[in-house]
Amino acid sequence: MKRNVSIMDRALRLLAALVLVSLNISGIVSYPESILLWIVAAIFTLTALTGNCPVYTLFGINTNTGKKEIGKYH
């Protein structure tokens, strides 16, 4: 699969997943809603690690420029 998620988008997804996990662990969110937050955090983490978002593919969105943004010395 082609990557359609940029590095910045991936970092924001990981940050959002960390916030959701911390809300769950700290007990701020109650039981029924916490399940939904765990699922969303897992989806954010998975899409950040793989660099591919199925929803972006469905709507034809591509935030990845195709260039290496880190370590490019040209």
C-alpha cells in the first residue's frame, strides 16, 4: 500500500492516541465511553505506524508529498 499520511499527520495521530490513552488510564473517562476511546486510539496508532489511512483513500486525500522530509541532503 502507498503511504497517504504525511510525517506531521502521523505525529499528530500518535499524540492524539497518547492523549486518549492517558485519559483512559487516569480514569477521567467512564466505562462506556472509554471503550470507544481505546478503539480510536488503536486506530490512530495503527494508521500512524503504517502511514496509510483507509478513510483518506476512500476520499482521495493524500497528505504525503512523496518526498523524504527527514534526512534529505540534496
